[in-house]
Amino acid sequence: MRKIIFFMLISLDGYFEGIGRDISWHNVDEEFNEFAIEQLSAVGTLLFGRVTYEMMASYWPTPAAKTNDPVVAEKMNATPKLVFSKTLQKGEWQNTRLIKDNFVEETQKLKKQSGKDMIILGSSDLAVTFIEYGLIDEFRVMVNPVVLGDGKSLFNGIKGKFDLSLIKTRTFKNGNVLLYYEPKRK
């Protein structure tokens, strides 16, 4: 059975994006890129909501991405992608499939298939929905050493409390700290 992993970068004060969807504060360097390659190599499917999908699709297939970060670009472009959206009409980025309806049933079927794990990159609104249905098996939250003061908080809109267990941590030289959690199952 495949797991669904959720990965997100956040500020120390809990925001995943600043005002105006600003993510320029993401603390990304060579060590982070090595981690990104390692993480992308370990999964078989990328999961996105519409907003994050459109942002990623506007960058990773471009010549700039292929020049600036060729290994990550190759992995982002080649890996199968699922987009959960009721409004997106077509997924133009290579290896993209849209899921417009029955997302819980579709996701449960995907989890039962053999193969590498799946990962939600960003897509906080999608993650909140998946949390409500108990679909996420592991949370990877990378805390960046910056305070934004305002923005969109992680898990904005969650209905109710859910408990997590810390399973490991990883500290990066640039001050990022990656926290690995799994949900406490009842």
C-alpha cells in the first residue's frame, strides 16, 4: 500500500506563504536541492491542488527551470501528476491527470496500488481536505528561520484538532529544520 506524504515549507511563525502568495523567503540552497532530489526520487506521483499545480506548471517545464535546476526540473516534469480540481479544464503539463470528482474514492484506490509513495507538494487547501478524510500518512514540515508576520497559515481552514507523532527530524546547515510526523490513528 502506498502512502501519501505532505511536504510544505513554513516560516517560524507558521505561514506557508506571505502576503500576495510570496514565497521568495524560502530558504533554498544546495543542501535543500539535494534533499529535493532525494525526496522526488523516492516518490512515484505528485499530488496538487489547482493553484499550486498552475504555479508549478508555469515554471518547471520552462527553459529557465531546466537551466537553473536541471535535475529537479527533469524529475518534476517526468513524474506523474494528479491535480484535484473542480475548475481546471485541462492539465497541460506533461504526465498530468485531472481528478474532478470522487476524489476520496479515487485517492483510496491509488493508495491500494503497488508502487512508490505519493506526495503533496504545497497545496495547503488540498492537504486540509485530505486531512479531514484521513488520507495523509506522513507530514514533512520544513521550518525556515524567518518570521513573516502575516500571510496564509499552514492548515488554514482545518475543522477540529488532529494529533501527530514526531517520527524524526533533520537539521540543515542553513537553519531549516525538517519535522517528520505521522497522524496518531485512533
